[in-house]
Amino acid sequence: MISATVNSVRDYHDVRTVSQLRSGPDHALRKRLSFQAQLVRLGGRWFLKHRTRHDATVEQKRRRAAAAERLVPNPPPDTRTLTVDAGGVKADRINTPYSEPDRHVLYLHGGGYIAGSPALYRNLTWRIASAARACVLSIDYRLAPEHPFPAALDDAVAAYHWLLAQGASPQRIGVMGDSAGGGLALSLLLRLRDEGIPLPAAAVALSPWTDLALTGRSFTVNAGADPVVSADQARRFVGYYLAGADPRSPYASPLYGQPEGLPPTFIQVGSDEVLRDDAVRMTDRMRAAGCRVELEIWPRMPHVWHLFAPVMPEAHRAILRIGSFITEAMDDRRQAQ
């Protein structure tokens, strides 16, 4: 496993991060940021944080997301993307030449529960499909405020049931999400377990938003350092999504759930993200419950840096590690049966 070959699991109280790995196959995880990463941080601070700081409405956010969507590179020509109805949820099914027909990843996009779409993530999801050798189902779940909590979670559950109905084995399914989608992926696991639905083989959460009560220390101390996420805007997103619901409901904020019995989980986050402690505390809670969980804190990486794979070598390395984790977890689950 990754943890067997590289000491990639990081306790919050262990000041080491993946930048200090110097043995095993991941010696390439370097402390110094690539030049491309430095440019992305600068660009993110200006275009994604500074220029949007005055966006006050959901429509403004969605217009910016739509504009960004037009700039996202298309997948390679040999990638097949098919729009499907996944149990009443619109979704894109992505296959590459490396995808194996019996391996699946359910992908839940980010966007603060108010914006985002599978199209915005099309340059990431095909890479996940190749790295994990799987067919990716990227769902277009309902957004707030038109569809507040728990609509997004209901759609994720419906899409998972649809995969099972299509003949997918839970042993060959991974659940993955980023930011709000990362928290949604973990909430999905809790709900599937509570409802007695067979759990997937693995979960991956990128910079996950696990605490909508916003109690993490990094939410304050990293507010200036985070080059992408605005803490003030995140507070507004909570109101749109919850619409008065309890922010400590485990199905909204998985940090407050009981994670016993959840499948192997891989979490990646940047060291100066406002959501860093959401990832760290979720890891601690899962580990205390006896779950297998691996956390990587990447130095100075921007929020969900994986989206910048066309230009950032750190994104490529992170995606390869995700693929390895999902592949190995699926293989382990199958061998255990």
C-alpha cells in the first residue's frame, strides 16, 4: 500500500509534510514549489480570490464558473464522455483507453454547494479515470439555494444506487470529491452505512469541507494565506446550502459523524488552505475510530490544485497517488472476499 512504501500518513501534530518525504517511490515530492505552482498561486489570489471578493450573489458566482468552464481544456480525443441519467440525476460517464469496465469512481464536484458542474471538471475527471483505471461517473447534483440540504446528498445516494443497479460491485467502486464535494463524499459514506447499503472499496477527498460550523482554527489563521478560498464567502455558502439546518448534522458536516466502519480513505490538502483543519480533524476522527485513513498535507498547494494539472507537475503527482490508492484499495477488497 502507499503507507507501506512511503510514510505518507501525517498526524496533525507531526510537523512533517509530504515535502519531507525522502525515501521510497515518492522522493519526487519536493519541498520547493515548481515555478508553475508559484504562478498558479499568484493567479489564484488575483483572479479567484481578489477579483471575486465582492461577488455577493449566487448568480455572480455561477457566471464566473460558466466563464471558467469555457476555458477548461477538453479531454484527449480518445476519451469518451457520455451523458447519462443516473437514477434521476444528470451525469457524465467518462472512459479513457485505460478504464476497465468493471471499475468505477463516483465523482462529486466542488463549488460551495451553489456552483460547479461536471463540465467544469472535465480536465480532471478523465485524468482520474486513467490514473484509477476506472469509469468515472461525474454527477450534476442539485445546487443551493434552489435545492438546499439534503438535495445534493440525496442525488449522490441516487447515483450510487444507480451504479449498483447497473451491475457495479461495491468492491470495485470508489467515491471521490473535492472541496464541498469532498465533504459530500464523506457524508455519502455515513449515509450509505446508516442505511445498510454496501460501502464502496475506497474514498478520496481533496481539500474536503467537512465542518460547515466553520470551527477549524485554519479557517481563521489561514484566511490571508489561502490564495483561492475566501473565508467570508464560505460563510455565505453555508447559509445558502443549509437554509436553517443544523451545521453539525453529520450528513452536512461529516466531521460530526461517527466514522466507524467506513472504507479506506485518502485525503489531500494544501498546508495553507483555510480548509486544512477540516481535513486534519476528519483524519484524526477516522483514525480514532479504527478506520484506515491516509492524509497528505502538501506545502503551499492551492485549494484543489489537481485542477491545474495542465500546467502544474505537483498536480500530476497528486493524481497519480490518488490512482494508486484507489487501485490498491479495490484490489485489496476483492482479494479479501
